[in-house]
Amino acid sequence: MNARTPHTSAVRRIGIALVASASAMSLTSCGVIDGIGGGDSSASPEKGDDITVGLLLPDKETARFEKFDYPLIKKEVGNLTDDKGKVVYANAGSSPEKQSEQFQQMIDEKVDVVLVDAVDAKAIAPQVQKSKDAGIPVIAYDRLAEGPIDAYVSHDNELVGEVQGRSLVEELGDKAASSKVVMMNGDPADPNTDRFKKGALTELDGAVNIVKKYDTEKWSPEAAKANMQKAIASVGVSGIGAVYSANDGMAGAVIDALKEAGASTIPPVTGQDANLDAVQRIVSGEQFMTVYKPFLLEATNAAKMAVYRVQGRDLEFDSLTQDSVDSPTQDDIPAQLVTVIALTQGNIEETVVKDGVYTVDQICTPEYKADCDRIGLK
């Protein structure tokens, strides 16, 4: 078998995603959540355990980045290096300019490797090139940055959109063809946005009536709410059959706009990231589904890729990058694409609870206790 394989077919990927709960659940037993899933810490002559990993994350609005991704990466780097390695962390707060400055500072400080989740994939390319020129490897994390990157670790982002779109079509059932659907897409500067959109449209085109489409600058919930208000004014609140929302932050804003417009029932609304408030909205029935991306596996494997790359452990690195992707500036980038799961009321316990992302008590606060009882989440 080739070391790196192309994406699987859309149908097969959706099948994998819809039954992947067992894969996600295995993270706990493998020690991923507890940060004990790394291999040995033996180092090659290239670099020992005393390494510095630079971590650049894009925003604080996406709850998972600071709550899960950063702590998991930090813990795994320590685990892989006998606690001799360290992570230097910076969050751009949704500013491409700030992220470029943070990246440059890491280059100036001579970190050993950079993990970057780009606010703007194109804008960060000059810093990626400068890092390469300085001999510092760059691994794109969660979003595919432009420039000469060494590897990419993320989820199968086209599959994310496919799962969202398929879930909507199946939920609408016989009403799908006549349902008016609003598409609330993400930030056009984020390369994942096009992949989410492409995946969603493979399921939605021809199956539903898409009446409005919006791109949302910086994934802003405020912008999403304003766009949803425009859609309601144009289509009528009772005329909207479903909303494709690319992530949970926008889904919450869309639902707020529908409620404020007097919607008697909320139509199916999708999401992504399995934020706690989104899971609670799913429990209450306000949000139909979200895409749970096992970021626990993504984060720990990103840490492994960074450490292995610096230490010259090529066999271990290659074993983690058996996929490949293309960016606008580079072809055949070694990659790992983690599968995703459609999270609905029926599998909350088997996904985010089982994986230790949230406890039942965190989800089932007094406001949601009756809803949790109703769906059997205890």
C-alpha cells in the first residue's frame, strides 16, 4: 500500500463518519485524553528532548482551542519529551496581523517547530516561508496554511460538510425537495470554509431548495445573526425549512434570530465543533445536530508530528501522515485527516460524554435537567 493515500469516496466517508463513535470512544482507553498516549521519548541525534514547540491558534471564540487543543498539545509534548520539551503559545484573537507578528516573534526566538492554525491561510504564507528559510519546520494545524509547510493535521473537512448536509436532508425526509434552506457559510479567508461548503453542496444541491447563501467574516456570530435577519425578512420566518450553519457559534446566532422573529418552532439547524452550549441546545431540541470532531486525537497527533519532525524520527512521522492534500501553493503535502461524527440527541452519551469532553452534570445543568431526563441522558 502507498505511504500516502488520497481521500476516500464521499459515500464511504459518510458511512465511516456516521459509525465512527467507536473510534472516538477508543481515545479514552488509549489514554489520549489523559495525555498518556505518546510513544517513547528516545531522541535521534538531530535533536534531543529539550525542544520548543511554537503553537499559534486563531481565536478565542471557538471554545475548544483554549479549553482542549492547547492543554492537550502542551501535555503531549511533555509526555513525549520526558517533560523536557515546552510549548510557547499565542492566540491571535481573530487578527491575521496579530498572528503574523506572533509567528515572527517565534521565528526570532528560534523555536524548533511551529504548529499554526491560520486565521488567514494566504496572509500567513510569508511567515511560513521565513520559518522555512530559518530552518524551522511548520505544521499546519486544523486549517491548511499556504506556503512551504511540512505537514498538515486536521479533520476531513469536506466530510464535515457532507455529514451536515446529509443530516439535514435525512431529517427533512419527504419535505426536503420543497424545503427552503438558508446556507450560513464560514469565513472566506479560512480555507476550510470552501471544503465545508463543497461537502455540504454535494448533499444539498438538487435535494433541497437553497434560497439564501451567506459567507460570514471571521466566523462572527454577530454577522451570522445579521445575515439570518436578512434571510428572515426576505423569505419569512415561517418559510424557512432548515438552516445549514457551518459551526456552532453561528448556529446559536441563527437560532436567536429565529426566536426573536417569533418562530413557533425552530427548523433543523446544523453546527460544528460540539461546543457545550451547542450540545445543550441539541438536548433542548433547539439545534438539530453538530459535527463532533475528535480534536483530542487531532491535538495529540499534532504534538507527536511536531516532536517527531524535530527529532528526525521519520518512520513515526510518516506513520502519522499517510494522507496527502494540496494547497494553492504546494502539492502532495503529508497529512493526517481525522474522521468526524454527526452528534445528535441520540449519541451524546456515546461521544462527548464517553470521551470525557463533558460530563453529564456539565451538560444537564438545572436549565436543561428536564430535557436531559426526557432523552434519557443521566
